[in-house]
Amino acid sequence: MMLLLIFMFLILQYSSYVYSFDRSYCAAKTKTSVNKDGDAVVAAFLPLFTVVFDSMSEDPSNENYYSQLNLKNYQIVLAMVYAIEEINRNPHILPNVSLGYDIYNVLYNEWWILERCITWLSGPKKYVPNYTCRREMKSIAVLTGISWIISTNIGSLLELYKYPQLTIGSFDANLNNYKQFPDLYQMASKDMSLSHGIVSLLNYFHWNWVGLIMSEGQKGVQIISDLRAEMDRNRICVDFVEMIPVTEVSYLPNHQLNPTQVLKSTANVIITYGDSDFLRGFLFHLRQTLVTRKVWIMNSEWDVIIQPKHFILHSLHGSLIFTHHHKETSGYGNFIQTLHPSKYPEDFYLRNLWFYFFNCSFADDDCNTLENCLPNASLHESPGIRFDMVMTEFAYNIYNAVYAVAHSLHEMLLHQVVARPIRKAEGLLFAAWQLHPFLKNMQFTNPAGEQVNLDEKMKLNAEYDILNYWNFPEGLQLKVKVGQFSPYGPRGKQLSLSEDMIEWATGITETPQSVCSESCGPGFRKSLAEGKVFCCFDCIPCPENEISNETDADQCMQCLDHQYANTAQDHCLQKSMTFLDYKDPMGIGLTCIALCFSALSALVLGIFLKQKNTPIVKANNRTLSYILLVALNFCFLCSFLFIGHPNTVTCILQQTTFGVVFTVAVSTVLAKTITVVLAFKVTAPGRRIRWLLVTRAPNFIVPICTLIQIILCGVWLVNSPPFIDMDTHAEHEHIIIMCNKGSVTAFYCVLGYLGALALGSFTMAFLARNLPDTFNEAKFLTFSMLVFCSVWITFLPVYHSTKGKIMVAVEVFSILASSAGLLGCIFAPKCYIILLRPQRNSIQGHRDKIHYSYKT
């Protein structure tokens, strides 16, 4: 490993700028640092170069290494130079004191970082701790970044010297450990709301299935913890998590890293977290593999100078980048436009940029002089690179860091009493540690008009600009602001986004989706698959009469009793009131049947009254026949109590009228059966029960049986009378208005009493069916009671298997069927004789029939 690091060091020291190792001597010539003298000097340690691994073919023998300047990080250097020049021109800050700079390039490696730091402390020729070859040390503070690796390694060394250290990278809570880093100050705002901002963006586009790629370390672990907590609150799931060591990514990204999870993942949104060099190193491999239809969400900008690999396509096109929001400095753009190597001869980075991108050549004997450059050359309009005209996040942090050092030095010079610095030709003489009391509580307003605070307790959470990376065709490299997130905005309005400005990733023509399972629409609910996260689910329809009126509902909602679910099951509709109406086809049919049979029973009664003196009418007690016909007529008419809109009166009369009139009818049949039996017993010699028939004792059966039924109905009405009720469950779309029987027990007692009478009548009639008597109707009574019992025995299971108005219709039909059975079975044969065989309706006709029977 040490040999590899030494090899890389030699590459950086003696290799060419980019792509090749055979450049001219002047282009390959580098220095330890870029420095400019001043009364006080601000040192900086920044990762300006990155050693990368490249293979333009799949043949491993073609592997080579080269060093590459990170233009984003070089812009940090320019922002530092700009701030120092701006302070030197300002008569209100450090008058008569000039600031200089001493800028070192470092890599993400402890050996490299410490080597450069010791060089700064001891001088370029001796690497001896606590010994310096410098005549005097003018450095008053050290600026480090952009990674916490650089800051922590340098901080451990600077603690020995009490040098003020200002970090320009992202805010890291681990660097706030005062015991470990007592002399360290962070310039960045807190990133406590970054997770909230990213999740707000995911919610905005309804993305709930993402991948996470994080830099390894405490910061990466912390951001994963914050993101997962925020995602859990918003029901967002993670497909995969990859933790990658920062040194591997930034030092040799392609050689160490192969993130296959990205290609295999079904998540179309990948969140990456790390500093710009981490992202740059991680995404460098994408030039070898074209990744399409993936949206990258990043927390930092990056810079990559590579040769086009896929013609006009680029894997990072459409990425969304969260950067700290800050105001623009008015003169920085003009500074970049007027930048030229002749103004900064000490900056060999700038000189080499001009050499490579503007077709310059070096003077014959002077490596600091360029000739034959393109006219009016400017970094802003360079053909090979795109230089931002505004400060990036980290450039703005170093701009504020320089001003913080200047303001602290200014206050120290004004307020120093005991050890007042002595002005000498060589510069100022004072110890750098004397700046600490002024830096700890430093607050000032920078030239851009923003408040800067170094006190960690008073730092605010950062606001974020959301940038969209446009690189189609490849080489465009535009970052366009498409939105902003402010944690201080009203709830629900913290994120503002111009969706129509967003250019999505290659292969996506509309707003992309990133879900594990497609959303369940209204009318469905989610059913979690066993062993999977809650974002992966199946969609199942809502049960009957339940709805879901939102997307991805966890549970369906039951409609209220007076409502029902529509066909799509996405909202409840009001049920309409219904009952067994006269206008319904069923109601019309039952009404017509009841009227016809009522009229028929009245006709039969009229016939019997007209033929009252004929033998067939007088037989079997014609008074009972009249009572039976009237009772049957009322049985047919009582069915009208069940049809139409129920009310309190009809509900009370329904069951009681039904019970009483049917009791009269059945008890009359029982009386007629007993009459037939008594008639036969009287004609037998030696019998003494003739008085029962003479005194018309069977006629008392009807009032006695009826009185018992009336008593039962009276008890029913007193204790639990029927009432109007609504059945909300019988029919899906209707509320059935019907009569509730009040007491089911009482109803079945009434029905059971009727059944007992019917069974008794059937038994008596069956026993008397073969008695040899003139006009004996025992057979007809038997068959009528058989029909009656069959109807009501069938009624019970059918009645209990139906609901709503069908239940009412079944009861009405049973009333009509049983009544019609009695009417037809008992009176149809008699009406046949009276109307069609009148000769048989006499004693003589009956004797002739008997005589004819004997002859044959």
C-alpha cells in the first residue's frame, strides 16, 4: 500500500495535467503550494487533484493512472483569492494590513495530508516536527475541507500548535467535539433539515421506493439514521443501502468500486450522500456503464472532466442536487471573467488551464509566460470546460471563512492591550492562538448581505436550492435551479418546485415513478405481502358495502346503515326507502290475486245463500259454511294490510287480524269435521249423543277457539306490540320499511295455535273421510287441511331464508295460497254440483245415483 501511495505521489508531482504524460516541461512543472505573501497569511488545505483509474477498453493490460484537476474544488481556491483581494481593497477591514494565502493540494490519505501539513509548518526542505526552516510564520489560520477526513487529520496535528482551523465542508456534528477539536470552527450551516428536504421531494413526486448510497463513516451513518426515521414517518421504503469508504471512492474510484446494486435495483430513485469528491469518484464509473431511467438525488455538486463515452447520452442527466442556498456576491462573476495567468503568476494551476484549453504555448526561456493564446480568452467561455459564474456552496463557505479570519484579526488588533503587535518591515508579530477568543463569538454580515455566525449554538439550519443537472447532449453540463426548500416555511409549503423546468433522466419522457408496487386506486386496499416491507403490497377489492376513496388505503371503510357502496366502491350512496308497494310488480300481482279470490269467495257465498234450502248446502251445517266463507273473504282481504306503506295501525292489525280470521276459518273447518262425525254417530242405534247435534254444540267451537286466539293476541299487544322498523341490510341499495313483529315468540305462539287447530281438523277429517253419509264432505275437508298445512309448513323455511319486502311477500302469498286452498278444496265440488249438476242437488237425485250404482 505504501508503494502504491508513493507511486501516486510521483505521478502528481511529475505527471502532466490530464490525459497524457508527455506534455512539455513547463506544463509538468508544479510547486508544493500556491502562495502569495502578505502581512498575515491564511493557509488552506484542499483536495485539488484526484488520482483516478482509467481503462478505455476491457483489456486489463490497458489500465493506467492519471491525475485530474477538480475544477469545482479549484473554484474554491478562486473564491478564497477573491475574498482576500476584496478585503485588501476594503479600507474598513485591516487597514494598512495585507492578507496573503498559502494553498496546498492534499488527497484523502493520512500520509499525504500530514506530509503537506508538516511541509507547511516546517518548510519545504525538512520534515521535522517542532522545527521550522522558515524565518517567520505569518500564517494566522488554516482553512480545511472539503471532506471531514482532511479536517480531522489536520485538526489532530494543529491541536498541538493551537492554530485556528476553519472547515468549509458540510456541517458535521462529530467535528463539534470540543475536547477532540478545541480549535476547530465550522463555516457551513447545519444540515439538520436535509433529510426533511429530501423526503419532501420524494413525497412531492410520490416516490416511495429508493436506494441509498452513502459515504462510510459517522456522518454517513447519521444521515442514514435521519433519512430512515423521516422515511418511516412518511411511509417510504429503502430497496438497498451501500456504505462506501471515502478513501476508496475519491482515491481510486473505478478500481475499488462496482456498485452493482444500482443496476439490479427496481428503485428508479437513488439517493447519494457525501462531499463533492465522494460523488465525483463514485459516479466516475458511469462512463463505463450507461445507467438510464434512474433519478439521482445528491447533496452536493461534483466536477468530472472525462471524454464522452456514450455520444450524446449521460447517466447523470436529470439529477437533482441539494445545495445550500446563499446570496450571490456582486463582484465574483466579473472576477472570473477577468481572470488571467498574467495577473496571478504564482498560480500554476491557472497557468496550466490556459495552456490546455486556449492553445497557448510557453515562452522559450520562461515557464511563467504564455504566448499565442486565443484572443479574449476567459474561463467563462472556455471551449473545454464550463466554469460557474456564481459561487458554489463550498466556495461560499471559504469566502465567509476568509472574512471571519479578517474580522477576528481586525478586532484583535483593535482590542489587544497587553501583547500589542509590533509593526515591522517583515510583518506582524503575534501568536495565531490569540485569535480564538475573537473567533468563538464572531458574528458579522458579509458583503453579500448575509449574517455569518461561528457560534455553533446559534447556527441556523440551512436552506437549500434544488438544482437540475442538464447534460443532454453530453458536455452541456448546466445546473439549473428548479426549486427551493426552507425549513422555516409554513408547514406544507416548505418545498417550492418548478416541475415544468425539470429535465428527467435519459429514457424518461414524463415524471418518473419509483414504487415497489403500483398504487391501489379507490375501491381497493393494500394487503401487505409476508416478509416484505410495507411499500410492497398487493391490491385487493374492498369487501361488500365497504369503500376506499383514496389511493393506497390501508383499510376500507364501512358505509353507514343508510348508505351503500357504489359499483366502483369508491364512495357511499344514499339508500332509497322502499316497501311492498301497490305500484311494484309484486305488489300489483298480490293485490290482483287477493281481489280475485275475495270476489270469488263472495260469489260462492252468494250462491250458497241463493241455494240455502238445497241438500248440498244444508248438509254439514250451512251456518258454518257461511261463517267459513266470510272468514275466507276476510283472509283474502287481510293481505292488504301487508301491502303499502306501513304505519302504526297497519303494523298492529297485520298479525292480529291474520291470526284471528285464520283462527275463525280453521276452527270452522274443525267444527264442520266434528259435525260430520256427530252426524254419523247419531244415526247409529243405541247412541245417546243425538242431543249434541240437535243443540248445535259444534257451533260453539268457533267462538271458543277464536276467543283463545284473541287472548293470545291481546297479551302480545300489551307486552310487545308490533312497530314500524327499517331493514338497512336486506337489500344493497334500499332501506326496507316494514313492520317489526315486536315479539317473535308471540308471533310463533299465534302461528303454533293455528297449526294445532289445523292439525286437529286434519286428523278428524282424515278419520271421517270414508263415513257413508249423504253429501259427506269429510274427504274435501281432509284435502283442504292437507293443502293448508303444506302451505304453512313450507312457509317457515322460505320465510326465514328471505329478507326485506320479499319476506313480506312470502307471508302474503302464504295467506292467499292457504285461503285459496280452503276455498277451492271445500267449496269447488259443491259449486260444481250446484251450477253444473243441479239434478244431483236433491234427495231423489242422490237416491237415483245410489240405485244406479247398485245395478252396475
